[in-house]
Amino acid sequence: MYKKIISIIMLLILVCTGCGKKQAEPMANDLNTIIKRDKIIVGVKTDAYPFGFKDEKGHFSGYDATLARLIARGILGSDKKIEFIPVTASDRMMKLYSGDVDMLIATMSITQKRREILDFSNSYYTAGQAILVNKGSKIRSLQDLNKKRAIIVFGSTSEGSLRTAIPSLEIIGYKTYPEAYKALKRHKADAIVADDTILMGMALKDESVELLPKKYTKEPYAAAFRKGTESKDLIKAVNKIIEIETRNGNLRKIQESYGIR
Ligand code: GLU
């Protein structure tokens, strides 16, 4: 009986000395979380043909979505182990930081300013800002937009660069690229300024608009991650996959299939 009481007291002491002591938290690691979950959650565009859009059957498609599937296959062994979350230029960072997505593959350019709050993979494509006008327009260059109106999409790099490049320009913003395109067609402004790749997607489907050939910036697209140590292993894994898929020619083939090479 006495022995029993002693062992109960010992047990209580052991339990209580553990009380109040903080367990060492395991370091957050996004790659491990994905592996444990056995699914990767990726934010992609649905408004940016041919990089991120939904096909006739409602499937997430485009170069970005295809690359995301290759990443799922590389990390989890199957391109089916993926969930896509639609994002726009203006809500993508919020969806990343709220934890809705593990990463963004969303026509997102690496910029110095974004590097302050995001981590990026290596670049998987380079676009450039260009101008889309209605056919017959007198606008032939960025300078011609002086004292005119231009359309941008909120949260895109062209929103920032245009405001500084041509301060006299009146800028109208939209949330998505299809809305921007409709506004141009209704002559609400003289041009859209955005990535050539996205504008090309519009021009390919519509002969009444014209994509001007000059590119004004370099837009290196990359996968974006929450900034910090939790992302390090995931970025390494993604970079490895981008490297393999570049070397084996897969990325080139995918680009060709979407007419972006
Ligand atoms: N690449 C540009 C950016 O990251 C424009 C495309 C977009 O709106 O996502 O802002």
C-alpha cells in the first residue's frame, strides 16, 4: 500500500514538473506540412489566359497550372494530389499569408519590393509589360499615352510602373483581366498596359484589338512563398523540380503547347 502511495506521488511530481514548461515547438516547415497532408494547395489565376484559366470543362488550365501539377508530382508522386485556389493579382498575397495556399504560381513577377515580403523560386518564364489597343488606335508607344487614359489590373506590376513612368496618365483599375479587356472594348480608355503574355492571350482570340510589339519591362515569373525559414525546404524542392523539368524539355514543350515560346 505504502509503495503504491509513493509511486502515485512520484507520478504526480513527474506530471506536475512538466506542467507550465513549454514544449519545444517543432519548427514550422511547409514542405513537411504538404507531405503530411498528402496534398499541395496552389493559388493560380483563372483570369490570365494562357497562364491561368479554366477550360470548357471548368478544369484549371494553363502554363502555371501545368507547372503546379508537375510540382505536385515531383513532391508527392502524383499530379492529382493538388488543390487549386483561384487568386487575382490583388488578393494573391493575402491568400498566401492567410494560409489558404501553400504557394502562388500566378503570373507573379519577382520584384525588389515584393522580395521584402515574399520568397521566390527561381524564375520559370520571362514576360514583359506591353500595350494592347483597339485596332486603328493612334497609340503606338508608351509616350503616346501622355495625358491619355490607360487600364491596369489592381495589384499588378504595371499599376506601379505606370504611375511613376507617366504621371500625367489617367489610370483606371479593374480586379481581373477579362474586366480590363471588356473596358478597352467599350472604349473606356485608350489602352491596357499589362504583361505581353496575358495581352497576347486576348489578341489571339480577338482581331479587333492589337498588341503593340514593344516590351517595356522584364517580368521574371516565379512561384511565390511566405517569407521565412518555414519555406526554405519547399523552395529548394520546387527549384529542383523546375530545374529537372527545364533540363528534360518539359517546360519548353508546355510553353509551345500554349503558344508562349
Ligand atoms: N506579372 C505581373 C505581376 O506580377 C502582372 C501579371 C499579374 O497581374 O499577375 O504583377
